[in-house]
Amino acid sequence: MEIIEGIHRVDEASSNLAHSNVYLVINEKDLVVVDTGMPGNAKKIVAYIQKIGHQPSEVSTIILTHYHIDHAGSVKDLKDLVNAKIAVGAWDKDFVSGDKPYPKPKNILARAASSFIKVAPVNVDITLKDADRIGSLTVIDAAGHTPGSIFLYDPQRKVLFAGDTLRLDGDKVVAGPKQYVWDEEKEQQSIAKLATLDFDVMLPGHGEILKTNASNAVKELIDSNKKS
């Protein structure tokens, strides 16, 4: 599904049980995939790329907003299919590469699932830091949901990729479920960084997309965090 010109949600890969969103950014010279969903999505992502008239070889980079299985689950398989570079936040790099074991989730159901669903490790080509650029996207450190969580901001298209740090609840922007958060205080600090940004569209890691006045909705959340 094309959200705005040049940005798609790969609905075929976003409809699994975890409901994690997979996005495709079409630039002038290349394609960028943002998150890969659960294991088993790689062929669906490639099929979507071909359906909209592009080739898998055009994918230059696969960016992970964080290391959780419902976002990094298909990264190894997708890299094998498209031969793209893998980009991950600095503090999540070792989990994706397999240099550190995945931490056990706090949530009981997620912990049970992690015991039999594994993420294949993959070499990380690009370690992302705050203010780094990949094509049209600027990296914003968003530590909190995981140590290396990131936002991705496209100032030209006025779009924010929010990972699991933010999501839409009805007509309000809220933080993600607390049971999956590594550090709530750091998460609030990361959200506060967005107060000065101007964006119309917010693309969360789960659930519905906010297509209008997104930065104002995020500022309302920031204001409510200050009062609490």
C-alpha cells in the first residue's frame, strides 16, 4: 500500500500475527526497507517490490528500528535475497549480529515464543548513531524501547518512522506497551526529542498509520508526559 509518494507499507508482510509493519522507501537511485517483520516475510517483501515495478537488486539498505524478533525476524533471509546492507542502532548491533544472546522478554507470552522462534544472526554493515543519514532518512536515537532503538525522520516527505516507541491509539499517539520496554525513563526522554520536528505522517511499528498532523499529536503526548 502506498502511503504517500515514495513510501509504502508492505501489507503482505505486515499481516502476520504480530501485526508488525514493514515499510519500503523509494528513492531516486535505490530502495530502503525499514524493518522486516517476523521470520518468513522475506519472500513477501521481495514479491511486493516486484509487484510495484522494481527489482530486488535495487534495495540498498535494510534498516531495523530495533532488534526485537517481530522487526528483525526476516532480516537474514531478506539480505540473502536482495544482497543489501544491514543498518542497526549502535546498542542493538550485537543482538542482531549474534555477538550477544537476545535478552529474555519481560512479557510471559513473548518469552515463551522466543524459546522456539529464533532470529538468524546476520552481519551488521552499518552501525547507526544519532544524526546519521541514509538516503532521505535522518537517524534519531530513541533509546528506551530497546537500548539501540531509533527513529527515522524524512524532513522532505515530513514522515517519522516511530518503531515501537510510539503508536496510534484511536486518535491519540501513545507510547508502546510498557511490558516490552527496556527503560521507560529513557523512552520518555527519546520521545521528548521530537518536540521540535515537523512531520505530517507517523509510521509506527505496529497498528494504524497517522497521516495528518502527526507532530502535533506527538507534542500532546510530550506535554502529558511532562505533567505526569
